[in-house]
Amino acid sequence: VTLAFQSQATIYLVREPRHLWSSRPGTWLLAVSAGALVAVAVMACAGWLMAPLSPLLVTAVLTMVVIWAVLLDWFKVRLFRQLRLHAV
């Protein structure tokens, strides 16, 4: 679950040199990401192909990944500015 959620967050972190919310992702990217998150959450809660996890734990992991992604995004933007890698 952590790997699946984190991989989705990474996609949004690396697609934009500015803050991840600076530009809207494409409709297909949003749809596929939502589908992947829902599929993994359902599989984890049902115990399909993995040990079953409580919905509370799956929600907690998703929340922590979102918080981590926002912190990494802040660090990424500051680092890009400091190294002058992109006009932000």
C-alpha cells in the first residue's frame, strides 16, 4: 500500500518543477491515479494478494503519504530556486 500510494505521489512531484498544485494534471492522469488508489485500497482492505489491512490503517498511510509529498514539494521548490535550476 505504501509503495503504491507513494509512487502516485512521486508522479505528481516530478511532473512540475514548481509546486505540484501549480498546474492541473491531465484528465487521464487524474483518472488513472484515482483508479489505482481505489484499487489498491480495496485490495488491501479485502486482503486480495496481500495481508488484509484495516480501512483506518489504509487511510492513515494515504494521509501520511500526502503530508510527505507536500513536504517534499516544498523542499523541491526551495532547492530548485537555490540551485537556479528553473525560473520559479
